[in-house]
Amino acid sequence: MDYTQFQDDKEYQCGTVITVGVFDGVHVGHQQIIDEVKRQAGPGQKKLAVTFHPHPDILFNPNGGFRYIQTLDERIETLKEHGCDDVIVLEFDRTLADTTPEGFIDYLIDEFNMKVLVLGWDFALGKGRAGNYAVLKQLGEERGIKVIQVPAFQLGNEIVSSTVIRRAITDGDIDKANNMLGRPFALSGKVEHGKHIGTDVLHFPTANFSEDPTIVLPPNGVYAANVHLADGSVMPSATFIGTRPTFNGVGKKIEMHILDFSGDIYEQKISIDFIKMTRGEIRFSDPKQLADQIESDIRGIRTILA
């Protein structure tokens, strides 16, 4: 790897404390690791997260249908919100996957003047996952680097992990996913023009955007959610994910009826915090039945979000 040495970057001359991982979702277990990074950082030392993209599962199982909890930009933003001064993104390819533990730890020392390496309980790198905590700790001792492992974080009897959170989201267990994330699971997108069925037929106007095929989705249905608008305001919403079966829809859509709101937000980027799934997707015999159900959905969602 050909990189500029840290001596040419005054930003790292006091040394750095580094954590390494994918950090998809930046869940409460990841947050414990970042807290340890902050505890270990001395005066003037930078707190860095080194993350990989794409996810290793995509390299090793390209047809496995892997989906992220967050986009890369969202992951970087969340890592910084929790206290990382910088986020270094490394392309995860065959070369990186086959990097030796010695090569990787020397890269972190040479490039970023690493003084402390903080790892999660299950971290390992390199071919055959040879670079586990014991190996990296020994390599650190030989190089005068402190290597720390943070224990697994549990909620109830279950270890928090990105894999468990993805499964909870796809199962519609939003409470579990949100507890493990330490915040609501969120989707973001740009509001696009739809077929105006919500406004013209059902009399419940909606803001629509299409699914991001790289991001995990909850199952089709109706959700109590909060929508973050481009102007910074947060509004309650009845949010629908599905194919509009009552209207023979094709292709999955995400639609939000923002409660007590009227305004033009087309082409604006918004995000949705999912709070609770209230029902699954249903095909109704006619639009009137659907409109009546939406009224009932909204009453229940007002109570949930109150």
C-alpha cells in the first residue's frame, strides 16, 4: 500500500487512537468501542475509525443479497457524531482481504502514527481471519502499541450485532432494532412525484420515494414514524412500505402521509425514523375500504407517537 507517511501530516504527530471495523449501523456495541477510543486518547491525539466498504459479505458472497443498515455517508456521519475525529474508508477487495496482520498493523502505524488500537470482541482480519485479538496484541507489544479488546455488549441475553439488527428489521421487530441501534432505524431519500393516488383517490396526500436496493427494508406494511424534513422540522407520519396491492401496483414504494402537514417538498431529501410497525400490507376490495383503514391507522399512530 502506497500512502503518505504520517510525518508529512502534522494532524497525527501526537499520535492516534484507532478502532477498525465495518460499523454498519453504528449500534450500541459500536458506540461502546468508540467510548473506549475516547477514554484512551491523550492530549492532542486524534480519534480515528477505520472502516471498510463494500461490506466483506459482498466480496465473499456477491449473490447473497446483502443489504446495509446505513449508507456509507450515514455511517461516517454517525461515527463522527459519537466522537470520532476522522473516518478512514478502505476499499475492501481481495488485496485487503489477504493482507497479513503484520502488514495491516504496520500500515496503521506508518500512515496514522497509531499509539492505541481498540477492537471489538469479534474482530479479526486477513486471510483466514488470522489477525484476531491475540495476534494483534502480540504484534502491538512488539511495536510498542497498546491493543485493547472491548467485550461484547448484550441486551437481555443477546449480543448486539449488525447481523441481529438486520434480521430484526426484516422481521418487522422495530423495537428490537431501535434498542440495539440506540436510536430509531431510519431511511432517507428524495421526495419524488407519484401517481397522486393518495391525494386524488384516497384524500390522504403522501410523500413518496423509491427503495434503495442497497439498504435493508422492514417488511411491507404500515408504520408509525417521524419524518425529518429538509428545513429541520420533524413531523409525525403514517408510513407505508409496499406495492399498493389495492391498485395493482408494481415495484416497492415508500410513502408517508405526514400528519397535519401541507406543503411542497418535491425533490427535497427527507429521512424517516421508524418507531413501530402497526400492521402488514393488505389488499382491499376497493379504495373506500382502504381509505377507512388509513383513517384507523392514523388514529392509532397518533397515539403511538404522542
